[in-house]
Amino acid sequence: MMPSGPSRRRLRNRLMLAFAGFTLLVAAVFALYVVLFVYAVEDQLFETMLDREVAAQQAYHEEHGDWTTPRDGFMSIATTASALPDGIADVLREEPRRREFAGAEGRHYHVRMLPSRDAGEPAAWLVAEVSSLLVVRPMRAQIVQLLVWSGVAMVAFALLLGGWLARRTTAPLSRLADAVGDATPERLPPGFAAGFPDDEVGVVARRLDDLIARVRDFVEREREFTRDASHELRTPLTVIRTATERLGMEAGLSDAARRHLDHIAQSSRQLEQTVALLLSLAREQASPESETRTPVLPLLERVIVEQSPLLEHKPVEVRVDVATHVFTTLPATVLNILLSNLVGNAFAHTCAGHIVIDMQDSALRIANPGGDVRDVDFEPFVKSGDSSGFGLGLSIVQRLCERHGIALRIDSAAGRTIARLTLPAG
């Protein structure tokens, strides 16, 4: 079961951060516009005063041919460029259209050129030293501080609002997660969607409720199937085993008939174990056999004999190099199914050559001439043209290996296929 608490908290935190980030962005944009506005208003005020004075100076110059003293005391007339204060003339040579200048010791200037009617007469400049009239710049620190604290307050309010809204939004999701978080195939919450509102979460809850109902029906059908299959398969197997035992006690049987009868009895017992194992695998339960030390070589030899019909009329030689003292903790039924499928697969796909079965460290290797093994070959009902089965062998092998923690590796190189089955040492 996945923990739902951290996921809900992450969703809640993302909502709160989204609110806070949006509020911070709006506050930053608002602060930028406020600063631009106050600076623009202050500059526009000076520009309006300069425009008025420029008009008055031009009217006076047209009437008297000279410039007069400006009406505002912070303005003055510079008739030559050298008379401009604080190196303004040097800046004007590089930027002739510039109107605002910063001077030394905190002085600040607005400058406008006064054109003359006489083209040969040098122009004059109207200079306004406005440092004593500045309002925004002396208050810049207080304005920035006010904007910063206002932004902090708005972000805090956005976090509170986002937290409240996030709790309201995630509460139904939390209840939904709690309702289905502990669900198992044996214990599914029926009809839990009735307590959810008619919104998006309610739609998801109702869809999950319908899905859980279908899963419950499926689990019940699977349970009934495995129960019936267990009974219907074990009953004829028991009859076969009992019949072979009774037939084996009769006198007059030839040695060949008795060998065939023993083979039938042995196959019947193996099939009973296989049925029990596959049914437990379908129910996702542990193997019914206890953990014992299983010898590998006798079981391998029996599997080779059982799968030998696949090599009839083929020029194939099988070499086995497995020591008698090799044991594994795998149940015999599990090992038998694994070896039967892997050895049978090697026999079926070999037309000629040598098949080598040996041990390398704790891995049982089955090497045979053959083509590449694809990932899709492990899927159910996928088989090659050489296979006469239903394409379930490798799929069962993979499931058994995953169930018992067995490492299975199948490689193809130099025209040979090598299956490595790492067996738990016994």
C-alpha cells in the first residue's frame, strides 16, 4: 500500500506555492508600476515647468532679442556650452537629445535648449537645478521598504488563503485515498462513493466504485474457477494414480509394461504437484512444498528422459556435466517445471549439434544451437515455428522465477542460446 499522506501534503504545498508565487508576481509588477508612475509624475512636473519657461523665454527673445532671468529661482540661462555646470556640455556632445543629468554632490539637472531666430547666433540653454525640489528620490528607500513589506504581507495572506483552499480542495481526495488505500482483493470498500459531492472528485469516486465492483466480481470468479479447477483436475489424477497402483500389484506384467506403468505413475504424481503449484501461483500464495534440499542431477536426468521425444530423428547430442552433490533449496516441483520448460525449449529449437547442460558457479547453464531470444518470447501464447506447445512455457518460467527470487538470464551469441538459471544453493 502506498502512503497517501506525503502525496496529499505535496499537492497541498503545490497549491499554496502557486498562490504565493502568483501573488509575489502581481506584487512585483504592481511595485514596478508604482515606482515608474511616481518617477514619471515627478519628471513630467519638471518638464511642464520647463516647457512653460521655454515659451516665455522665446517670447521675450523675439521681442527684445535677448534672454531674461527665469521666473523660478532654480532655473538659469547658460548662453554658452562652457557655462553649463557639472560637465553637462561634455555629455551633450555625445547625447544631444538628452534632457536629464546627474551632477556632483547630489545635484540633479533638467536642461532644455533655447533656439534663436538668428541662425548665426549661438543657442542658449535653460538649466533647472531641481535637487531641492525632488520628492521621490529622497523617499526612495521608504517607498521600496513599504512596497517590500506590502508584498510580504500579501504573500503571507496568499499562503493562508492557499492553505485554506488547498485543505478544502484536497479533503475529498484525502477521504477518497483513505477509502481505497487499504483495499485488497479480499477486502474492497463497497459503495464508498455515496459520501462524495457531485464534482470531479465524486466522479472519480463513482468510477472507482464501479471498478472495485468489477474487480470484486472478477476475484470471486477467479476464486470459484481455481476451486473448481483444483477439484476437477485432482479427481482424475487421483483415479489415474490409484489405477496404476492397483495395476502394478497384478502379476504377469512384463518388464516393459511395468516400466511404462511406473512412468505413468511418476508422471501422474508430477502432474498432481504441478497442478497444486500452478493453482497456488494463480492465487498468489506460497508454494505448497516446504523448503528442502533437492538434488539437481536426478531431477535433471528425469527431465531429459521425459523431453527426449523432442529429439527423435535429430542428429543431436546432449552432454550433461552436473555433479551429484549439487543441491538446491527450491521445491522439487518448482525445479521440475523450470527444467522441463527450459530443457524442452532447447530440445525443440535444436535441429542438429550439441546441447550442453552444466554448472557454472551456482548457475545451471543450458546451451543449445539456436536463434535469438526476444523479450516478446516471455509473453503468454508467443511461440516460434519450432514449438508445438501453446507458448506458455517461458511465461510460466518467468513467473516462477519472480515468485521464488531466481535469477534467469537467456543470451544469444555466435548462433547459440544460453539459459542461465541461478539456483539457491542447498
